[in-house]
Amino acid sequence: MIKRARRLRKNDAIRSMVRETSLVIEDLIQPIFVVEGENIKKEIPSLKDIYHLSIDKLEDEIHEICNLGIRAVILFGLPNDKDEFGSSAYADDGIVQRAIAKVKELAPQLCVISDVCMCQYTSHGHCGIVTGDGIVDNDETLKYLAKIAVSHAKAGADIIAPSDMMDGRVGAIRKALDEQEYVDVGIMSYSAKYASSLYGPFRDAAKSAPNFGDRKTYQMDPHNRLEALKEMKYDIHEGADYIMVKPALLYLDIIREGRSRYELPMVAYMVSGEYMMLRNAVDMGVLSENIIYESVMSIKRAGADIIITYFAKYLAKKLKQTGSI
Ligand SMILES: [Zn+2]
């Protein structure tokens, strides 16, 4: 007798009833880039529809995000001043600290996640403190990351998201937060962040490209799978509350394995290059718009619980209009 799997695809009602994966607005995190200055809302040339916003321009953006039903944002700050030690990264009146406070004032119910790294703030563009030999000094960097994290918590961040890939950063940040009595501030660790070619548009957006060398001594080698599981294990052991894989679409196997192996919420960061590849393909008419939903859905199906994506507002609009796409 023929096994008739097609019975479950007979019509839309049946298909929707047996659907195994769903994407809801609560799964999405919208990235925001905040710049110094006033009255600035400037589209980032490398990231269509994504803007550099000054703090006074955050209000409209935050209201739109809340009205769409998005529950969380991740903030990136672009300072005016950079130095070797990234000192504007941990200043109480730094760009991202003021942005965190502003967003919390505008929408206390919105979950504010703050990216913790040094590359936007250092003159050399590396994610840590660089020694005279041009090496990123892991343990020295930890002290700075801890200071940055505490300054974000003080400003009101709900979750700290370290993206630097130094060894021991989750433990150092957890210890510093606890010592300052920020025990309820969570850590969303960029656990498996690969040295990917997909970050180009972000580096333009965040003005964070390294001015010498590359990031391969701290970001992961794209050939590796077991190493990603090891990084997740270390982060969990050090006190991470969420683990993350970045980028997403080329690393769905890593998302799946991490999700199957560990109990923590799995976050996937669908990065700038993934966004622009899809946007350009749709804008050029090469692929239909549904490719955006299908791509994000594949990240969910792979095992991500939460997705950071530049498509968050776009998807939320679609989901709000139709309930599903
Ligand atoms: Zn960095």
C-alpha cells in the first residue's frame, strides 16, 4: 500500500495545523546603531533601511518597534572618540550608555540588550587591548570588558552581549556584575562567532574594521564544528544565560547541534551580509520576497529560539498583518 504523506499537505488548513515550526514576533531582536550628534537619521549605505540614529531620534524608532510588538533590541554605539584602550566604551556618559538609558526611559518594558566589544571604540579596530607586538592581549582585555559590561548594567541594560571572543570573558563579566550587585543582568554570549566574510556591511555601519591584521586569532575558524560546542560549553560553565551562533544561515548545523546538546536558549545572529544578500536578490527581482521568511524560518527550524536580524521590523509588520506569512 502506498504511504500517503501528501494527506498532510492537502490544503492550507491542514498544512497550518501540522506545521512543526512557527515564527512569532517575540522571537525577533532588532539591532539599532546609535551615533553622537543631534537630529541624525541617516541610512547606512551598506545596510538598506537600517539607520544611524542620534539619541534624540530614538523616540520614533522605539515607538515603531514597540507598536510592531517586538520585545527586544540590541544596541551598538558609535563614539566620536576612539583610542588605543577604547576608553569611551566604558564611560558613564558614553554613547551606548546614554542610548540604553534613553531606550529604557522611552519603553521600560522593552528588553534592552547591549553589545559589549571594543572594536567600535579602539583606534586600531580590534576587539581588545593590543600589545606592542600587535597581539590582542586576552587577559588584559578581560578587565576592560568587565568594566564596559558594568557600565552598561548601570545604564539599565537587561542583558549584556559580549561579542569579542576572548577566552574567559563570560566569567569575568559575570563576576564583575555580581560584585556590583547586578545579579539580575543576564549574559547573552556570542559563543560561536566565526571569522566570517559576512560581516562587511556591519563593519561599515559600525566603523569597526581592524586597521591591521584580521580577527582570526580570536574569532572561530569556519571549518570547525566541535570547537563551537566547546566554546558553548565553556561559556555555559562560566555563567552564560544564552548562547549564540553567528552568522546564522551558513552555520545552521552548529545551531542545531548546540540546541540539541545544551539547555540554554539558543540565539542566532543573522548578520549584515546575510541581510544584504537576501535584500539585493529580492530588490533585483532574482528571488521572490518570500525568501526572507523562508531563510529566517530555516534558522528557527535549525533550533534557534531567538533571532537577531535586520529583518525584525519587516517580519514583524508581515506577521502583524497576516498572523503568519
Ligand atoms: Zn569586536
